[in-house]
Amino acid sequence: MDKEKKVNISIKNDKKKPAKKKTNKKNFLGFKLGEVIVLIAIATIIGVFSGSFLTYSLVDGKVTRVSSNKEIGEFEEAFNSIVDEYYEKVDKNKLIDAAIDGMLSILDDYTSYMDSEETSDFNERMKGEYKGIGIEFVTTAENEHFVTNVFENTPALTAGVKMGDQIVKIDDLDISKMTGNQIASYIKESNISKIKMVVKREGNDVELTINKAHVSLPSINKKTFESNGKKIGYIGISIFANNTYDQFKKALAELESKNINSLIIDVRNNSGGYLHVTDDILELFLKKGETLYQTKDQNKVHKYYDKTEENRTYPVAVLINNASASASEVLASSLKEIYGAEIIGDTSFGKGTVQQPVDISNGGMIKITTSEWLTPLGNTINKVGVKPTIEVGLGNDYLTNPSDQTDMQLQRAITELAK
């Protein structure tokens, strides 16, 4: 299933302690991902092609430039030879992209290059908002397009789009011959303020006019459970985007207004995001002066501390699996070692390095590994992962009938917090 954009990443912010920010194609069951590709495109590009999950450092970095003309001259000689002598016409921009990618390929798995289109998708998803209508849809093998989700407080919801609608026409386009990516790009990037969409619903064609607007991409879902006379809050985090902290804090306040006794934080299948967002969430729970995590570069080890007065004391359980990576592992390990949270599920992925994005003049981006991050107690995570305090599998029943009741990891967390 596709979203207007989806990313799986983790990113670090700041030279010292990250500053608090209060605002500021994959196939799946025969489907391709559609308008919500703003989310999934990134996950595919970064999660699959880069080797998995990233932790980005958003510090102000400087790129060391070549001081001698010799190296540049060698590159220029090779470039010109290919352009002049190759038997077919060569796209110079693609040649440059390939050259940059080639340089980075001799480094670690997480140092990589994104071209201008990939960079635009990445920045949009990590910002947590885009200009569009607010739907997710899938494209079947028969090139039929079905709405799978309508985000809250969006133009699509206001206009009456519903889950299950089949999109049959957008403006005057023949979308039967368009891919999901092409449809998503038209909706998001065309210079129009509204679109006309025809959907098939219960055998009838329904014409809708939808105004485009800035859509906030949700990365949080919440619910409550009751067991043994106790009320247990639940917050699932799909990615640590720029707007995730605000969504998390709002969800937490709503749950606490219902007098929850404990909390489950679910970062299963969350492959990362901005590390400064993880800091902000951790500071809601840890005490001032406690260690959030550490980083180690070629010169020294740096420790990052909680600098806020806010904290909590009720029991917390964190759900992880082998696709929980990077910023998710920072969150889990810190709550495990400092807060005393139960970590329930499977050992996490083991992505323990930090990448710094560097914009380049062609609109692309280079992600360079700058350091390794360590847990608050100095333990390494890279290629090791976070070990659960309670190891439990998802359960076979969940695979055939996914629900809260068949989710054995969730149920074990409820049992532990209800004691």
C-alpha cells in the first residue's frame, strides 16, 4: 500500500544537545503504492536500496573540498571521454549521479546518494506534511486504483472520499493507463488548486471536487485497553518525522486525561526518523540530567542529557521487532536502561550509526555516516540490536487473522502492565 510519502529513517539534530522543536515501489499483495507515495517512496528508496534504516544527523556540516586539480582533472578526463567516445548519446546528469553514487559505494552501507527527485520526496516526508488531498491508495495488477485510507482533517475527507472507493478519473486524465506514482505526482505537483475526482462506489460513479491544501501526515495512532481493573494507554509510532513529537505529545495528553495507569509504545516496523524527535519524546519520560544516549566519532564520545523538568513515573512497555531500527532503537534502549521499561518482542534490527545529509547543487543529497551512537550505558547497538527484556513472537494466528486479540506481543505487554 502506498502513502503520499513514506519514509523509514532516523536523524540526529544539533552539535551538542538537539534543540527542542515544537513545530518546527514496492509490491504488496499485488498492489503498488499510490498517492501516499510521499511516505512509501522514501521507505523503498532508502529502506531497500540503501540497505535499510538510517539515522540522520542534521548538524551544520562542512564538506571537505578537493584542494588539488589533479583529482578533478582525472574525473573530468574520464567524464569527457565517455561523453565524446561512447557509441550512444549519454545523459550527462545521469552520468554525474552515477559518479557520485560510485564514490559513496566504497564506504559503509549507509553512506549513500539520493538524486533530486528522491531528495524532494525524502524532505517532504520528513517534514511531515505536503500539499495534496490526504489519501492513501493502492494500484492493483489490473491497474485499478482503490482508496485505502483517508487522513483526518484533510480536503479528501471534507469532500467525501471514503475508504474502498475506486478512483476512475482525475480531471481529464485517463488514469487507467497511469501508474500509482504518476497519479500521486499529478495530485501533489500539478499547479492547480483543486481536482475533480470520479470514484466508483457501490456500483455508482460519484463526482467529487477536492481542494488541495497542506496535509499533515499522521505518524501516531493511539488507543486504550482495560485489563485487571487497570487502564493501559497505547501509542504506535510509524516514523519519527518533524511533526511526530507534537502528535505524540497530544496523544499522550489525551490518554492521560483518561487516567491511564501505564503506557505501551509500539515502534515495531518503525525504521527511524529524526533523532532529535526521539530526544524530545524521551524527555517527556526521563528525569533532568539523565543520559538519553551517546555518540562516538573518530575523536571522542559525546553524551546527550535530558535538560527538561518534565518526567513520568508510571510503567511503560515498548514493543519492538526485527524491523525496529535506528531512532526506534534509541528510544527503546534509553527507556530500557534508564526508565526501566519492559522491552517486549523480538531483537531489533541493529542500526547504530548516524548519517548527516549534505545537500548538493544538483538538488540531490549525500548521506554521510559521521558517528556511531551508543545506549545511555555505553552499549553498542550496531549489528547487534536491542534485546527485549521479554522475548515473544507475534504468533501464527496473527498472520492469518491480524487483530489486537491475535497480536501476542501486544497481549503480553497488556498482561505485564495489568499486574
